Amino acid sequence: MIQKLYYSLLIIVLFSPPIVSQSNAAPKWENIQTATAPIARHENSFVAIGKNFYLIGGRGIKPISIYNIDSHTWTTGAAPETEIHHFQGVTYNNKVYVIGAMTGKYPYETPLATMLIYNPETNIWETGPEIPKERRRGSCGVVVDGDSVYMVSGIVDGHNSTHVPWVDRYDFKTGKWTVLADAPRARDHFQAAIGDGKIYAAGGRNSSFATKQTFELTVPEVDIYDIENDTWATLAKNKNIPTQRAGTTTVLFQNQLIVIGGESSGQQSAHDQVEVLHLKTMEWTPLPSLNRGRHGTQGVIYDEAIYIAAGSGNRGGKPELASLEKLLLKK
């Protein structure tokens, strides 16, 4: 009897499927539930300073929504004096900078004449340096490298027709603007990323309300700017972004360029695709899809996870979302 029981247990051990621990499970986006919700918005930015994440701007004049990573709560910060939307928020010296934003209503939004600066310590908005009149635009890629901020491409007249390949650098220390080499092509409704002295531009479109092609003219190519040499290169056609879309959020994590969400003429709902370009091999692979497709917002990297909040759930402006989700990038 004992011998039969032994062999039965041995068979169970040998032929039963292994138990997969949670730490080895496939990653997926996690919806984060909080006692209070942020203000729903889209065409906004989302940036981190320390353990606070700041959800800023969007259509209409909206107060800042502030998420604390430790308490998992949302609080409210000051509203800007003017409507700000279609911008990639950045931080410098523990302040949030709004550079290359637009204001006004679709389809003829106008770019802001100055930077706007939010100081979290005082909860006060400040008017920042002027942007040269002849280089003003919105919906551009904006990244910070040391004491410099770079504006890449964008559109001058809202969604109408004047998308540009311009690149400009502003030196925070000297207050000087410098015109740099144009990108190989214009694009708007995208976000740039920076790492190891290079700026990456992937996704986006050429918005063209003038020709009734606001959503159609998506940009497939990936362009890379070398800061030291002031030169651009374009990846081969077989390295184009797999899912063409605009209104994306882009983050860089450990040599991975991650493009999240977006909108396109191909579907009514916002895209839930998340695709990563591995910068060592220049190969694209998919990551888990968002729980809620969204466009017109921004992602935050914190403690080896991506956080994304707000945005629009369909192509265009509705519904505005207030949800927050995260994806662990490394176990």
C-alpha cells in the first residue's frame, strides 16, 4: 500500500505542470484604483518630480492633478491662467516647463508666445522665456538634456496645414536660442525621447484639416538626431513603426524606445498598442496592450514601471479619461 502511494505521488510530481509564480508571469498593465480621481482631460502632459506625478493642461483651463506614489492619492494644484494643450511637458531644476503648447479651439489653435513654468514648491505658475516669433509652434517633441531643452518639429497653425521640421535649442543658463538642423521630415502630434546624446522621433502625423486629412497622414519613419554632430539619420524602411498612429506617448527605458497608444484614421477607438524599438538591434517588438486605449497624454517612468493617465478614449476629443494604469518593465 505504501509502495503504491509512493509511485502515485512520483507520477504526480513528474507529470504535473509546473506552478508559475507571480514574479514570472507575463507582464500586463495594472489599473490603479484611488480614493479620489484626477480631473479628466486630454492633450495634456504628465511628468514626475520626486514621488509626485503632475497631470497638467488639456483642453479648457484645468487645475493640475497631482498623484503621490506613496499615498496613492490625487490632490489639486493651481490652474494656469490660460488654456494650454498639445505639448510634451518636461522638468528642469524641480520645476515643470510647458514649451511649445497651443491654446484655443480646433482646428486653428495658436502656439503660445512664451514658456510657462509651474513651481510645485510654491504651487505658482510663472511666465517663462519668450519663444522666437518666427519659430513658434505646438504639438512638437520636447526633451531636456543637461541645461538645454530641444523642440523638434510640430505645427504652426493648430491642425490646419503648416507642419514643420524645425529643431531649436534653448540654453537655460545663457537664455540663448539656437536654430539647429531640420529633421528629415515634419511631424506633429508625437513625443520625442532622448538618451546617450540622441533624440528619437517616432510616430506622429502631418495634420491637415485644410485638405480634410486631419488624421490620415501618419508618419511611418523613425528619425534620429545626433546632438554632438547636429545631424539626422532615418532608419531603413523595414524599421518603420509597426502601427502608424499619432497622439502617442513615448518614453525611453534601458535602450528601449517605447511608443504607447495614439489615434489614427483606421479606427474610431484610441489605440491600445504599445510597441518597443530596441535601440541595440533596431528591431520592433510588441509589449502588452493598454487596458484602455488612449491618446493625447504622456507617460512617466518611475521605479522601472511606466505610468500613464488621462487622455482621450476615442479618436478626437471624447471621452476624456481620468484612469491611471501602470506596466512593470522589470521584475
